[in-house]
Amino acid sequence: MTTHFITAEINLQETPDQLHKAIEAELKKQGEPLRWAITSVDAERQKVTVEAVVTRN
């Protein structure tokens, strides 16, 4: 198992719960998320930037 630092851009969602689910789904594509944080929000483009640490086998 190895850990990787990744950055992802996610579309803003209607509710915080939907945003959380969208972030988790995107991170699952890269591995198993250990921790993540929203590091920036671009309101004009309706995107959030997420930085995460994931594990992969």
C-alpha cells in the first residue's frame, strides 16, 4: 500500500451534503481517501479545489 498526494477540481453543488458526496466519489477514483481539504473556491467558475492523501494497493 502506498500513499499519494492528489489535487482535484470539483464542481460546486447545490448543498454541502451533495458537495461532500461529489468530493468523496471523485477521490475514490484515485484510491482510498485518508484525508482531504477544500483549499480554494472559484465562485466565478463554480469549482472547488481539493487536496487529498489517498492510499493505493
